[in-house]
Amino acid sequence: MSMLPTFTVQTSAQLSVHLKSLRKARGLTQTALGARVGVKQVRIADIEKNPGTVSLDQLLQVLHALDARLLLADTQSDAGKTTLPVPAVQRPSDDW
């Protein structure tokens, strides 16, 4: 099993670089990526230039079109491993 490359993004400038790099690595023009997302080339150029202004929904659409995904990491836990509390599951009573 090969490890997929991951990129740490802490600023919109870093995201800008990675979005453009992913698009080029996929051999896509801004126009072709825009067609996949359903927007014009100028919108892709705007997103690449300043991704901080894009909605999360549209960013996820762009990432999906690039065959990429957004992963969140808890930087306060040990080695990125987090144990989150699991909500209790209520079973229906026999009175139902």
C-alpha cells in the first residue's frame, strides 16, 4: 500500500499553491477544471489566486474535481490520534 502525499496548509497562500499544483499535476487547464466544477475559467483563476474567499462547499467541489480530499488533523492530540467521546445510543423502549 503506497502512502498518498499530504500537504499541510495553514494559510490561504499555501492553499493557493497546492490547488494550482494539483490542477497542473492532473494535466488540467483552469478551463477544464472549471468545466468539471460547473464554473467559468475566471472563477477557477480567482479561487487559485485567493482561496480564502471561496465557500467551503465550492472548495470541496474543486478538491473533488481534482481527485483530492480535505483531511483534518487534531494537532493537540498525541501523534495526531484523537479519541473522541462516542455519544450514547438510546434504544427504543419496549413501550413503542
